[in-house]
Amino acid sequence: MIGIEYIVDEEGHQKAAVIDLGIFGDIWEDIHDILVVESRKNEPRIEWDEFKEKVGA
């Protein structure tokens, strides 16, 4: 695929990708947002009303 290069291990398994932001820069923010959401999916949650109390809203 043009604009994406894969980094592979010694056995040829894909381990990482390099994305050309000159081509895909407009979607990078979306990809980043998805990665942040995924990394936080197991964090503890609080109810909306409790949050509002904490921030004084």
C-alpha cells in the first residue's frame, strides 16, 4: 500500500507500521484518538454527576 511501510521481524511477521503523514495526515488524529480510547478502556469510571461535583460544574 502506498504511504505505509511495515517493519517485520526476522521471520517476516509484521510488528509495526510507518504511516506517511503527507498522505494520511488528515486521518492521523482519528487513529490517535482510537489508540488513546483503547489504552484507557480499563480505567475506572465515575458517574457523570460525581464528575460534575469534582470539577465544580
